Amino acid sequence: MQMTYLRRWILSNVLGFVLSLLSIFTMKLLGPTGNGLSAAGWGLGLFLGGIQASVLRQRLPQLKIWHWIVATGLGTYVGSALAAFSNLLQAMTGQGILFIALKFFPSSVDSMPSSLMWGILLIGHGISVGISVGIAQVLVLRQHTPNWRLWWTMGVLGYTLGGAIAFYGVWSIAGSFLDISWASMVLVIRGLCLGAVGGVLYGSITAIALKSIRPRQHNL
């Protein structure tokens, strides 16, 4: 029974990540959406939050779905917006948060390949979102379970690894053309596949914390 439940949890995260990335492509076809990564926060909150809540309610029957959706949506949006602001600051002034952190390794910064720098930025984005959404979700979880501390830790780790891959998928989709062409479809499919991989990683890591989630016992 537990394996079935955890498997459903992982699949729900895969579906949530893929749907959120697909929503970015849909919004891109409809017109300008501003920063793609910030928009991804809303998409991830709506789709992933709702799907996660439907699974979590099997363990926490008192959990309100809309509470979880709002927490996940606000957390991903705020985390994405902060990371996007840092990236914009880096592009405009060269003084982004990650760039300042890398100043502790001056010899590495000058020789660092651009692909590695982008990878570090994506990991930083995942950490930002993980911390933000983790805090928001814990504020909801602690009302229903005493086992909420591990959830925040695994959530940050999950977004650092799985989220970084998924956000690379966002950039892949954001780089697609506005017309329906083979070149555009290849970028979109690649982005969705990256989203699925990110969902597997995030779902598998947070499943470790999910095993310990039990309803809070209220004394009569």
C-alpha cells in the first residue's frame, strides 16, 4: 500500500511539473508573459499544488486543497521572482547574488565556462524556490502534522536538484519559436522531458519526508 501511495506521489509531481511547463508554452503562444521563470511559478503552483494536495489528503484528510495551492503558488512565484531579479541584476551590473558568492573563488570565476555558470544560476534558482515554497508549505503542514521539519529540508533539496532541471526546461520552451514548427516542437518536447525528469527527482526526494507524515493527534 505504501509503495503504491509513494508511486502515486512521484507520478503526481511528474504530471505537475510537465503541465506547468506546458502552460508556459501555451502562454507564450498567446502573447508576452513577462519573465518566463516567474510565470512558471504561478503555473507550478496551480498545477503541482492541486495535484499534490489531492495525494496528500490521503494522509492528511483535514488538509484544504486551496491552502496548499496558494502556498505552493506563492512560494514558487516569490522564489522565482527573487531568482529572476538576481539574474537581471547580474546581467545589468554584474553584481548578482551568485556572482557575489563566487567572488570567494576569484580564480575560478574568470576561467569558468558559460555553460557551468548557467548551471550554477539554475541551481541557485532551485534553491531560491525551494526555500520559499518550503516555508509556505510548512506553514500549512504544521497545522496538520508534527512531522513537518523534514519536509522543508527535503523540499529544498528536491527543488535544488529537480527544480534546476525543470527550470532549464522552462528556458528551453521560452526559447522556442512562436509558430508551430518542427524546430519549435523539438525545443518544447525537450523542455517537457526535462520537466518530467525534474518531477521524478523532486517527487523521489520529497517522498522520503512523506513517509513520516502522519496526522496530528488532538487531545480531547
